[in-house]
Amino acid sequence: MFFFKVVFRIIFRLLLLALVAVFFLWLLFNWPVKKSDQKALLGITFSHLYAQDLGLDWKKAYVKILDELGIERLRLPAYWSEIEKQPGKYDFSDLDWQIQQAEKRNIDVILAFGIKVPRWPECFVPEFYRQDKAVRETALLEYEKALLERYKDSSAIEIWQVENEPFLPFGDCPAGFVDEEIMDREIAQTKKIDQQRDILTTDSGEMGLWYRAAGKGDLFGTTLYKTIYQKKIGYFEYPIGPNFFRVKKWLVEKFTGQKNFMICELQGEPWGPAWVGEMSLEEQYKTMNAEKLEEMVVFAEKTNISPIYLCGAEWWYWLKEKKGEGAVWAAAKNLFQNDVVEKP
């Protein structure tokens, strides 16, 4: 009997210590912080595939977004499965056009490439390379070499992003498609072809540990989402404040030596129980609307991580053009017009 009492006391004390630790971590992560007087640099991610899925003329939408919002910083995904539709034959025409438009407007571009790039289903591997790992990785490096050689002289390209959240198990991306070995090979080839530009690596802000990805690139980018939807629990808001990201940044700096951080994907669109086109506007506005968009940027600025690239510009335009709802577009326009910090 005495033995069980001792064990119970030990378990109780451990649980109490765990609860106290969790409470103090919650307190630390949610401790109020002041917004910096200096505004963050803002940019967007644009996906022509997502614009097409929304039923938009993607070229028209792209130009309108760049010009009417006054975009100066842009992240573009290169979709391998769209560029190589036949083995060994590349069609860069859509990406060429997007980069040419950015060059005309003196926009700084982050070009994201690899197996994983922004937008669902996250993995964009040609079907004929999905089964054989060795063949797939050889083809991947050949494709990336062609891409790098094609765009390395572009005045618009500022940063190469190698893979997107490579170590996060998310999306239609089988386990093992992106591992550290192929990631290292991709980075090494990129540096060999272009020794001038920096390489960006990324991870999830809320679920990622950061250190694996942060230690591999010249810059590190985190995502930042506040309100999401999960089938088992419904709508969920992460119980964390800007300090959560400040603390993670400080820890990663200490353990990896990485000093250059950005928010590569800030939530600027709905996350609900269905795809955007299948949800009512009322449902969409539960997780994103004009007011929430402004709140997200203020929240992100309080992390003291800059620049900040928002996702959702295609949705802002779709709301205005297809649904006659211009409030989110107007809010975004106001945010970018007030992004007055000069580019270095």
C-alpha cells in the first residue's frame, strides 16, 4: 500500500510540474508585445493554378494584382508537373510570362521550385516519375538545372526557394518524396549554378521545429496561420501570440546560427470545411475577411520578422470580380499602399 502511495505522489507531482511548465510556456508565448514602429515589408505569393481553379483569367488576375495593389515583392511557384508534361521536355512559357511581367515592374521575385511548392496538393511531381525514387530524383535535378540556367540572368529573381516545407507531412505527398539527402543535393546544385543569390528554406510556423530546414539555407521562412479547420474538431484558433514566433526565432538562431528570417506565407484567405469554391461567403468569412486580414498583418508585424508574404491574393481578386465583394480587396490595397518602407 505504501508503495502505491509513493508512486501516486510521484506521478501527481510530475503532472503538476508538467501543468505548471505548460502554463508558463503559454504565458511566455502570449505575453503582450508592442508593434514595431517600423512597418514590415509586404509581398504576396501568386499561383496561376489556384487562379485557374477559381475560374479566373489568370493572366488578367496576375496583372491586376501586381498593378492595382502595387506589389513590390512576389513569390512564384514553379510547378514541375506543369512544366514537364512529357519526360525530358520542358514548357516554361507560363513561368516565362510571369517573370517577364515582374521584370517590367521591377518586382523582386522569390522563385520556389522542387517537389513541394505552394498550393494544394503541395506535391507537383509528373505522374511518370512517382513510382521510382532514383529515376524521380535524377529527373528532378535535371529539371531544376534547366530552370536555374534559364532564369539565373533574370533581373527579377532575388532568391531561390528550394522546396516548400519539405519536412512537414502535409498534402498529397508520399513519405520519402522529399528527404534530407535530396534536399542537400538540390541546394548544392543550386549553389553551384548560381553563387550570387541566397537560398530560402521553409517550415511550418505552428507545427514545425524549424531547425532542420533553417540550418540548410541562407534565409529561413516560416508560415503563419491563426485560424484553421480540422474535421475532428472543427474551427480552431492557435492559442499563441507573436511571442511564440519570437521565442522560436531566438532558439533557432542559437542552435543553427541562422540570422535571416521572413514570414513566407501569412494567412490571408479562408481555411474551412471545404474548398473555397464550394463554401458560402458566410462560411469563408469565418476565418478570413477584411478585418481579419488587417489583424493578421498587425499580428505578423509584432513578431518582428520581416518581410511578410501573404497568401490569398487570387481569392481577394476573385471576391471582387466574381462575387461583387470588394471589401477584402480594398483592405489589401490599403495595406500595400501603406507599406512605405523603401527596399534596401
